[in-house]
Amino acid sequence: MRREQVESDALRSVGYDPDRRILEIEFNSGKVYRYFDVPETVYAGLMTAASHGEFFSDHIRDAGFQYEQR
């Protein structure tokens, strides 16, 4: 999946597949996670947030999305 680099203390890049509703996040640590069944509105919110890391913490990390580490 193609990811776009973001300016963040926590996240390095973000990608989204709207057909499969998969959000892929690469963290500055180098770890990559895929989150499943993520609405496009959540992806859009992440990409437009003033703080990507804060948005991730508030709306993705503990939101109950199934995920896997890549």
C-alpha cells in the first residue's frame, strides 16, 4: 500500500485503501500497523488533524479496530 509521509512526532506515514477500508500507519519507530474496517472519514480526520499523533490516540488506537503488525 502506498503511504503518504506526515509531519508528526509519532507517525511517519499513512496510507488508506478505500475499497478494503484498510488504514496503514508507519510509526517513527519503524513499525507498521494495518487497521481494518476503518471508515474513510476517520482517515480524512487523521490526515487533516492539527496533530496526527493526538488524533491517532483519540480516535484510532483504542477505538476497537482490528489490526495487525506488518
